[in-house]
Amino acid sequence: MIIVLRPDSTKQQIDHILDRIRDLGFKPHVSQGTVRTIIGVIGDENKLQAEPLSAIPGVEQVLAIQKPFKLASREFHPGDSVVVVGGRVRVGGGSLAMIAGPCAIESAEILDTIAGAVKAAGANILRGGAFKPRTSPYSFQGMGEEGLKILRDVGDKHGLPVVTEVMDPRQVAVVERYADMFQIGARNMQNFDLLKEVGQATKPVLLKRGMSATVKDLLMSAEYILAEGNHQVVLCERGVRSFEDSTRNMLDMSAVPNVKGQSHLPIIVDPSHATGRPDLIPAMARAAVAAGADGVHVEVHSCPEKALSDGPQALLPKQYAALMSDLRRLAEVMGKRM
Ligand code: PEP
Ligand code: MN
């Protein structure tokens, strides 16, 4: 249920409404728009409907949200949400996240080379996995905390906030210590305990779509994070499994406008994991920006043939730089900043 406040409602009235909601045993979520404030109240609608909330001064309307996701819905927050990463990089509301880096952190030297190159090309967030969700238990599993330290140092050196994957609720504290943004990978999109744990953290979350998840499933997973109080969520379309076997996954570009119609959350596209093919990544990255995505996430490696993870899909720094120069022109046409 959402409580729409009158444009002239006072702070005292808002505080009174929040107290009333807490007294009833619910947790209020406040969405501050430019014109008006909306309070989301999640819980047993029957219990709430019995309360004459619309009679409280300052309240304009009390509405039920029809969708199964509430805090993620456009009804709760009609404007586009902007997520701020590392205290300075804005994602959404016209600002594009240009996330780039290797699949895995392999050494300080390699990450430093890649970070310098992607920064020079215009990337604004550095990525790199320290905990890797590998299909085989015999494949490189990531450097763990040592990798997180390298990521932090290299990010700081190049002035780039950093994002890295967290796979388990027990890793949330250590990842939060080093990273500016959590990544929840496709394989963990419905790891509800993990979603609740990052929902209680204070850093933003990049939530990737599961490989067999619907757009509604993705928004329901975002809802888990929002319901815990962390409203800093960026969604990521990274392709879904299909019968097509010439690409790693099938990129569902319609998810971008589809999500935007239903939710205020920013959504970016990862053409690297979606296609698995460097020859297709640039076209899909351009299509993402043209479709209205709030950013692009690309894997880049200085020597893909030696990469310990996802080498075959990595762009070379020079390929990434060429792509970024196209994306800059496209962003201008779309009225976006990057
Ligand atoms: C990754 O970003 O390296 C990754 C494993 O992505 P996904 O979870 O989308 O497969
Ligand atoms: Mn990868």
C-alpha cells in the first residue's frame, strides 16, 4: 500500500504518519519525489485497510499497489531512481554507469594495466571478481580477500569506484569493507538469504538477472533488498538461457524498456556474459544505450588468451576504447551523461 502525501504536507505531519505506521507494526519506506512524498507500507493489507489512514492530516490518498513488487514499482516512486556509487558516480536519471574490468582479479599488475586502460577510455566504475561462481569446482575460484585488497588499491589509484561479486551471506561484511558496490551474480539472483543480507548493508547493489529468471522474478528479487531498507539497487540484464547455441546466452534487450515501464530502478546491460562473443559485444552495447539502458558492463582483459576466467569473451583495451567512443556519441543523441 502507498500513502501519497499532499504537496503542502509538513515535516511534523510526515513524522506523525511514520509514527502511526510503526505503531501499527509496519515498516514505512519513504520516497521523496520532487513534488510530493510517498510512503510505502508493506504488510497485511487487510490490517492496514481497517485503519482510516486517509483521515490523517497531510495524507492525500491511500492506494493499494497491484503489482507483487511494491517498493520496486513505479507507483511507489514515479521518477527514475539515481543510485550513487562510491559517493560520486551517479547511475540512472540520465547518468550512465560504464563498468569495465576483468572477469577475475588475477594480480595487482594485471588489474592495474586494465584499470588504467579502461579509465583512459572513459569507464567510471572498475569491476573484477574475487569470489568467482565457476561451473567447475576445478576452475580458478578467485583470489578471495587478497583480491579485494588489490581491487580497492587499484580502484583508488585510478580514481574508480569498484564493484565485485558476493556469493554468500558470510562474505557480505568482508566485501563491504573493500568494495563500493556489491554484485549479485546471475546464479545467486534468488539466493534470498544473500539478498536480505545485502539489503541490510549500506552500499549499493548490482543485481544481475538469473539465467532462467523472468523480468518479474528479477523485480521480486530487487524487492527483497529494498524491503530490508537498502534502496540503492541497479538491475542488470545479462541474457537468459535459450535454444540458441551460437551465443552464450540470449540477450533480452526488451527487458530494458520493460523494466523501465514497471520500475523506477536503473537497469544496465552486460553484453559480455549475454553473448560471450567479442565480435557481438560492441553492437549489443550500442543497442543497450539506444534502448535506454542506464549503463553498460563489459569485461576487458589486457591478454584474453591468458585470462583465468572468461578470457574468450573479453574485449582488448583498444576494442573497449573504440566502443566507448561510439557510446559517447550515442549517449549524446540520447541526452545522457557518461
Ligand atoms: C560476472 O560478472 O563475472 C559473472 C559471473 O556474471 P553472471 O553472474 O551474469 O554470469
Ligand atoms: Mn565473467
